[in-house]
Amino acid sequence: MQSKVPALNQSPDNFLTFIEGGQLVAALGDKPSFVYHYKLTLAILDFNQHADKVMIPLIIWIKDNQPELLNGEANGHMTFEAEILNNDTADITISIDLTERVRVDIVNDEIIATHCPEPNLAEIVGPTNWTMYTGDVQVQATQLT
């Protein structure tokens, strides 16, 4: 984040990160793979620029790393608050519900943990035209582009 928001480099002590409410969810199957679920909280203190300077790089990061959060149905998984300190500065707090998949393999008694990248949704190939039926009644027809 600091490389994308140069103002954060001027006062690195004013950029805080916290992980809160972490949970581990074990995947089913014969491997001990799992998923981290947690709330990432970013606190930017005494910020003297427009909030867009933080939000736009954050949205770009989310698009690459947690794209499902940009779905309109994911409302509430990204929240923010701002405390206006004076006419020039504010403390901004951003909270994001994140997940991270970890594939665990055991090879020759060695445990290998791989933190999986997000799937590239643009590369997933599937049917572009589909129709949904309930019994004999058509309920939806869609063409994906």
C-alpha cells in the first residue's frame, strides 16, 4: 500500500495494520488444507490528502487479490470510518473481510504449505449462453460476455 500511496512513506508510523477476528476453516478431503478468514484493518493517521488517494489503490489491490468483494452482493465486507481532526487532516480506518486459501501437501514426510493465488476469473472458460429451468418452466436465460 505504501508504494502506491507515496504520502504514507512520509510518515510510516501513521500507517497501521491489524488482523482481527481470525478463523481457520479446514477444507474437506485427505489433505490438511485450510482457509484463513479474517478482518484486515488499516488505520491511516493524520492523513492530509483526499481519501481517493487511498481508496483507488486499495480497490485495485482488491480486484487482483479478492475480486469477489467487488460483487454488489458483498456489501458490508469493506467498511471505513474517518475522524476529521481539523480542516486539513483526518484519521481513516478501513476494514476488509479477507480470505486466503492454503493448500497443504505432504511429500516424503515434509509439510509444504502453498498460499494459493486468487483464480483469474477472466481465464475461466465456460458456457456463454445458458438457460435455467424449474421443472418445465424457464426462469432465466443469460448470455455472458
